[in-house]
Amino acid sequence: MRGNSRGMTLIEVLVAFVVLSVTMAAILQIFSGGMRNARLAEGYNRALFLAQSQMASVGQEQKLAVGESSGSVGDGLHWRVTIDGYDDEGAVERYALTQRLYQVRVRVDWHAGDGQQRQVQLVSLRLGPAK
């Protein structure tokens, strides 16, 4: 046997290949998880933007009155605006108020890339006419 070996044995090459394979698998797993989270975050951002837009239109473009409206946007987002009278324990009638509180709820639903149904919901109180 030679005491001064200048190459790697087959076992050393196989061990290096296994270590490289395990490392690459871990890196690809982390990368794909990051991409999945980025797609999910993009869906939430789009839904939140639509919900904020619908909330801002209540009292401006959409009449502030008890009722419900809904619609959808071409990229799979479905929205619903619900306006209810806020429970004021009869203060409007008791004191003959001309204004009252309304609870405005905006919900946006969509199917995420992972096949699950997702939703964003915003709730706010608005002051409007007591009709």
C-alpha cells in the first residue's frame, strides 16, 4: 500500500454526493415554501385592497342604508358589503336623533393557489341619516 494517496476513494465520492443531495433538497424545500408564501401574501394584498376600496365607497358612491350588495372582480375575488343598523338601544327613537350609527362589513372571498377558500373581512362603524 502506498502511504501517499492522491485521489478520493469511491466511498468518499458517494458520501460527498449524498451530502450535496440532502443540502440541495433542503434548499429547494425552503425556496418552494417561500414562493408559496409570496403567492398567498399577494392574494391577501389584492383582497385587502378590494375590501378597503369597497369600504371607502360606502357613503360616497354607495348609499349608507341598511342592505347588502355584492359583486366579483375578474380575477376570482368575490366581495359582499353588508350594512346594518348598529344597536343603539333605541336612542334614535328616544331622543329623535337625525343621525345614527351603521355597522358596515365588507368581506372578500377567493380561492387561493393551494385550493383553499380564503377571506378578508373589514368592519367599521359609520355615521349616517336615521331613516
